[in-house]
Amino acid sequence: MEKRELICIGCPMGCPMTVTMENGEVLSVSGNTCKRGDVYARKEVTNPTRIVTSTVTVEGGADVTVSVKTASDVPKGKIFDCVKALKGVTVKAPVKIGDVIVENAAGTGVDIVATGNVRAV
Ligand code: SF4
């Protein structure tokens, strides 16, 4: 039997949780105050994923950068590949929220999209 200690990142309470596992299967989760913690803990020990956020350079816009994020969670092991996929990326203004900045980032099947608007000048 294996025990993993985790801090839930679902909200600022940061509940300390213990996940009991055997042969890669979750047997129990304790310490969570709500269901979100249980869901997070089970996913974190079996298939950890994250949203990746960053910024890219904008040409010809009212702002010089725009914030971007992966459209959904990507596997934790692909975070740095997604960040690398953004290296040197420049977009032309105007940029609108939801515009696809990088398609299929690092082969994850997830696009990186703009999370801000930048008007052209
Ligand atoms: S278990 Fe629920 S209350 Fe605790 S940190 Fe996670 S989301 Fe917040």
C-alpha cells in the first residue's frame, strides 16, 4: 500500500490530502473538504494535467504582448514543451480573445489561445 500526500489546489483553503493507492489504483482520498478535492487528488496521482499560461509578442498593436493559455488541460509532462512551442511566436494585431495562437501545441491536440484583446494601431 502506498500513501501520497497532496495539497489541493482547487481553492485558497489548500486542504492537505492523503491518497491511499495500491498497484496504481486509488483506494481512498482523505483530508479533502469537498468533492473537488477528491476529483483533483484522483486525477493528480493517475493523470496529472495543468492549464499552461504565458504571453506572446504582438506586432502593430496597442499592447506589445497578449496573454495566452492552453484551451484545456494538458498532461503535466508536456508543460515545458508547450512553453517551448510559444518561444519566438509573434502575432499581428488585432488579437481577440479565443484566437488560436498555436495549433495542437506540442502534439497534445490542445490549441493555445489568446486570453486578451489587442487592437491594431
Ligand atoms: S478540497 Fe475543496 S475546500 Fe479543500 S482546497 Fe480543495 S477545493 Fe478547496
